[in-house]
Amino acid sequence: MMEWNLTCIYLATKDENFLEILNSAGIPTVISTKDIKPPKYPDVDKLQKDNYFWSLIEQELCIRSKIFLAWQHSGWSGTVKEMRRTIGAPTEYLYKIMSWLPEGIGL
């Protein structure tokens, strides 16, 4: 994971298992939807209630990121991967970098 010199990852899922996986990978800061909330971002509550709109925001974050870690079984990840491909941005699949995966957690 450190080959990309990552200091922060945005986690575009509500699945808490992924949060544990990334924390155990040695990423100093893992941010998810629940970290983006009022009062720092006062309008976020109503935006997060619209799942479609919030998904578009998260896709844009992932498209513009330094690296995108895709889930191979996700159509959402596939959409982001294709958008990143058009701009020459790298995408990696989680199953290819699971050497850091903690025991007992499978993807």
C-alpha cells in the first residue's frame, strides 16, 4: 500500500469491515461518509439522504483520487475504473494487494 505514498484514504462504502482492513494496512487516516458531517459541512445531511446524489459525489472523489482501489465484483467500481481509464489514472483491485489482509477477514 505504501508504494503510492498514501497518507489518507477515502472509503466509499458503509461496510465497516473495509475500514478495519484499511486501518490494519497501516494507512494513517481513513475517512468515510460518516466523517463528512455538520457543522464543518452544514449541507451534507440533506445531500447524504439522497443515495443517488451522494453516490455521484463519491464517484467524483474516486475519479479524481491519486489511486483507486476497486472491488472486482462492483458495477460502481467498474464505472469509476472506466472514467479513470479515460484520464490515464491508475486503478488497482483489492484482491491483488491483499497481502496485508488481516486473518479472519475475507474479500
